[in-house]
Amino acid sequence: MPRPRVHDLDQVLDVAERLVADAGPERLTVRELSAASGVPNGAIYHAFGSLAALRGRMWLRAAVEFLDLQTELIGDALGEAPTRGDAVRAVVAAADAPAALADRRPAAARMLMTVRREQLLGPELPQELADSLLGLDRRLVSEVLCRLATAMWDRRDGPSVEVITTCVVDLPTALLRRALGQVTADGSVQIPADVRARLAAAVRAVLDPEPPRR
């Protein structure tokens, strides 16, 4: 009796990301994924358990990769004994992280920046994945937002974290989303250098005034 074929689950998730990034979350069905990936419906259900779990695994994989990259960029900019200039560079690097991810994994970057998590993940998400996503949110607060606020102003209160959130969440979403929608024939994304320069300038402008009032 022949052995069952073993499918590459990361490749299946890659295809799922492209479907969501290209056509929206409603396009991601098991039937569409099977047709696009060449993996039978039954094998997809066997590997992931449900469409809700597949969506959660896909989002979590991309979000973890993004946060790992963002924290790496922050660490490189801050170094051992960071100055204020280092802190500003770290915030700029964190804001540029979606563009850096797009250089490596364009479909993942496009999905994270153009699709709201709530559009993909609903109440049927398995508890284990829901807990993992909650842990990821906590990592974002502690390893990115609070870390950068501390580096900038030696504070991690609400007003200072809000300013950092503007820099590393709101501004990249506003300035990079359109560029991330411009995909080349081979599926890559080329974010123009002037767009990234405008983002860096906008971040520096937000950080330029006196520290936020408590």
C-alpha cells in the first residue's frame, strides 16, 4: 500500500496568504486553497482541523515573523548604551518594519497591512490560537511600544506609549498601505524609496516636540 503524501504546511500557508492579500479574506476557503495549492481538501482539514484554525495559524505565523523582525531592528538601532539619537533611529526602524518584511515575504506583509485581524479571525478560533495571539499582543506592548517609549523618554505611561503607537502603527499603515498594494508580476513588492523616506520624516516630526505630557 503506498504511503500517504506528506504536504508542506508552510507552502499551504504561503498560498493562503497570497489568496487573502490578492482577493481579501472572503476568498480564503478550503476549496479555493485546495485548487490554488494542489493539496486535497481532506489533507487540509487533516492538517489544520478547521478553516478557522488554518486562518489563525496563517495570521499567527506572519505576525510572529513580523514582530521578531521588528524587535531585531529595534535592538540593532539601540545597541548597548543608546543615546536619544539611537532611540529615534529605533522608532524609525520599527516604523519601517512592514517595508522590511515586504522585502522578504511580500504576501505576508501585504496581508498584515491591508487586512484587519478581525476580518479573518472570529469567535470560532481555537482557544490555543486565541491564547497565542493574546501573548503576541502582550509582546508588542512590552518589546516594542514600552521599550521604545522607555528609550525615548525613560517612561512607559499611557501618553508616551500612545505617541510611539502613532509612529510605529498609525503612520506606517497610512503611508505604506497603498505601496504594498502595487504588486509586480512575480508577486514581489517594491516600496519606493521616497515613500519610506517620507515615513521616516513623519516619525521624526512626531518625536521632535517635547516629551508627551503625563
